[in-house]
Amino acid sequence: MNYYNENDRLKRVVEISTLVTESDNFFEIKDKIVEKMLDVVHPAKACVNLFYKNNYEHAYLVCSQTLNYISKVFPIEKPIGVKIDFNQYPKYIHEAVKEQKVVYVKNVFSDERALDERDLATNEGYIGRIVFPLIVHDKVTGFMTCFLTEDDKITDDDMDFISSVASLISLSIEITSKNNDIQNLIHKLRGAISSINDATKKLYLNKDIKSFLDHLSKQACNITKSREAVIVIHGANINGKKKELSSFFTLDKIKPDVYYTLDKIIDSQTVGSYSNEIHGDVDLQGIQTYIYHKLINKNDIVGYIACTNAKNYTKDDLNILSILAKQVAVAMQLYEYSKSEVKHQVLENELKVLNQQQKLIMNKGNKVLDNNRELRYFHKPAKVVGGDFYHTIKKDDGTVVTILADVMGHGIVSNYMVAMIKGAFKVLAKQYDTPSEIMENINQFLFDEFDKMGVFTTCIIGVIKSNENKMIVSNAGHYYPIGVDKNHKASFLKCSKGIPIGILEEVEYSDKEIDISKYKTVSLYTDGVLEIKDHNKEEFGVDRLKTFLEETSSSDQDDMETSLKSKLWEFSRKSNFEDDILIVTLKER
């Protein structure tokens, strides 16, 4: 029998803590955590089971295929995450989950709670079992079990150590869950804004207000996972006459009368709200859950957008619906504006002027840095005004601070916000030393403007200390940087993704340090290049971008630009695109 000293365990706790705090994906590190734990405690076997979405009917075994854990019961060839009826587990595991406590069964052959487990224990060669519930926010999200043979002896110190590891596993699950929530929110927001932009372009060209509203009500239904969605606009100006417009979309064949019901639900004093538990004597005509947000134009309530009968609405859904509502209001203003040919021409001229302004905002982006490095950028504006933005500042100590942002929203509005971001960045980059501090203060400083305009921005800020071979980045919902190493191999440089700027007023962001001496290039980019499509509607995507960055990691600026234009032409057969293309690269000279 091996005996382990306290220093071994402390070392493993530190190593596991480092794994947990540096990763935003539990499933990428779970096997390493268990391996490190088993290095210094007596159980030869352990496995982790998870409950998904607070559903305790099934548990999912997430043990590694490379470790021979309980292989006769759950064969090695089965995929990770096998779904198991929770009722198949012994009573004491149910006890551990229900009462949120560690349960130690020293001998399954004498403990009545393990009666149904004895054949398994005989086949597997274990005699005892310990269950450690994994708890996040007072809810059990899973459990870890350790299997003991007759030779295994567990001390109180062993129990404390394994309990500490279980707590770290719980923390990793929580981090992963938060990261997934953020990514889902970002994905929903991107989808919402992209959908509205496409619909608004068609509205601007075709002047078909009914198709526009029908498209948006369908998108609102999809984005919030609702059964029904409705948009109502009071007093819309249609051909010089004030009319009430409405659009209704449902996934069901029978259309419920939601208009009458929603009039009862919508609070005259509340801009937006949702409910997952409807009480009272009012006949709600089959509505079980609802969410709504009013349409506001110049402080006037001009209508509402509402969705019903999703399984569960959240604050994130309300945030998304508020953005949809604000964008619908802006689109209606543009629609009324575009009805006049004179105003239409004025708008076209404004777009051209704003495009020139955008070029001026991002002028002089290339910079020579210390230690034989340079920053270079490629920017190809969209046909109309885009929301991509890049700027750098060199501080007195030689540190270079760079920002890359992608404002989601309509052209004129996004260009206005780009100018606001630049102004805030120029001030705050000189006041604060870390990118997370700059990001937090930009968000706080500009939140009211973003909220008023109904837009948000993904953003990444980097502080480059070239002489120290450091680049420190903070990420607000943006794409990971891509590094090309000395062997010309591209990979994501993963960092924690926070909430995009402009969604929540109080947000904390984190910093990630990158050792730039390991890389020939480190590139930041927006989604414009990724979303270019060929004739089959296939996107250019991140894999092609990685290949391009590998191939051009030793190229100069002119060759890189020529190569990119050529690649995009070969892929899409286009030279002008719907979205901005922006790539910023830190490179060895």
C-alpha cells in the first residue's frame, strides 16, 4: 500500500486549481483532474456522473475512455456521456444527491442500501464506495464516486482531500455553465441582429412592411423558443395615413387569440416583463408563459413585441427581446424615412460620408513596435457602413494598447457607436493599465448610449509589452485570437469570454497573458471574413482563415493583402461584401 504525504496532496490541489481557473470547459480537463486526484489517494477507480438541466431522471457518465473505470458495466467502447436511468443507481447514491452529503459505504456486502449492487461489486473487485455530490448554487449537478478494494484504506485526510477535489470539479462545472450561457446569449444576439439587418435591407429596398414584420415575428419566436410571437405597431405611417400594423406567427395549426389576451397581460407601467407562472382568474386562452417588450420611439410607446408558451423565459430572453424591440423601432423610422425619394438620396449621401468617417477613424493602424515586431491591419469596408473598429495607442512607457470591436446593429447607429468607442478608448487606455479595466470602464461609460440605441458590441483589447514578450488580452464576447507558432501551425489562443459591451451595466472582465515569443503572428479578426459565402452558401469559416494565416505568417503587408483578396475571390467570386473584413496581426519583422 502506498502512503502519501501532505505535500503531495497540496501540490495536486494547486495543480487542479490551476487547471480549473485557466479553463472554461470542464469536459476538456475532467480526466486530468481525476488522474491527478488518484495519484495521491488510495482508490484505484473513480468516475464522474452529471445531471443536465436539473433533470434527475437520468445521470450521464462522463469518465474517460482511456481509463479502465468500471469497464465491465459501462464498456470502454461506449461514448463519453452515456445516459443512465438514475433509478439504476443504489439507494445510498440517491441519499447523497437528495441530502447533499458525502456517503461512505465501507462494505457493500453488509450495507442494505447496496443490496442491488453486490453482483457488480463481485465482478469488479471492489468492496466499498464513497459518493461525493457536486454542488453548484445549492443544487446537485452530479456526483463523483470512488471505488475501494479490500486493500484500500481511507483516512479522514483522504476524505478531506477528495472533498476538496469535488468542490473544484463543481467550480469547473459552474465556470463551464456560465461560459456556455454567455456563448448561447452571444449566439442568440448575433442571430437576432443579423436577422433584423437582413430584413431591414429588404424593407428598405422593397418597401414591404408586412413581409418585414412577418419575418421578425418568426425570428422572435425562434430566438426565444416560443410557440407564438406577435408584433403590434400603433399609428404607423403607411402612405401618409396612420394605421395599426400587426404580425402573428405560430408553430401550431390552430391560432389562439393572443391579441385580446396580451392586452390583459401587458402592464401599462412596465416596459418589458416575463412570467413562467401565471396566476389569477383571468382566462388566458391557453397561454402558459409569456414575455414582452414595448416598442419605443422618442419616448413614446408605439407598440410591442410579445412571445408566448416557451418552456421557460429568462432575463437573457428579455434582454434579447429588448434589443429586437429597439431595432424594430429604428427600422420603422428608416422605413418612413425611405418613402421619400429626396430623403432616400440624403440617406445614401449620409452613408457615403459615414464610410469616409469610418476610414478616418481607423487611419494609421499599422505600427512598428519594439523588439523587432509590428502591428499591421487589413480592412475592407462593407458596401454600406459597417460596425467594425480597430485602433491603437502607444503609451509613454512603450506599451501599445489595441482594441478591435464589432458593433452589432444598423449602419448609421453602429458608426455612431464606433466613434463613441474610439473616444472612450483614447481616454481610458491612458488611465488604466490592464485591458480588463479598460473594458469594464468602456462598458460602464457607454452603457446608456448602447442601451438607448439598442445595440451591443463584441470587443477584444490587448496590451502589448513587446520588450517583455507579453500580450495581455481581455475579451468581451469576441472570437479567440489565432496564433501561428514557429512551425507555422495556427491555433486558438483561448481566453475567458465575457459578456459583450452594452448588454449589462455592471460587468467584470478578466485578463489572459500570452507569451508572444512563441508565435510568429498573433491575429485578431471580426466575423466578416468568416461569414463570406460561396455559391453553395458554405462559409469561408475559421479553418480557412487559419490556413491563410499559416501561409502568410512570413509575408509582408502587401503580399498578405494581395493573397487575402485572391483567396476571397477564389472562394466567393466576389470583390465586395455585405460585412466589413478586418484582420489585425501582431507580427515579427
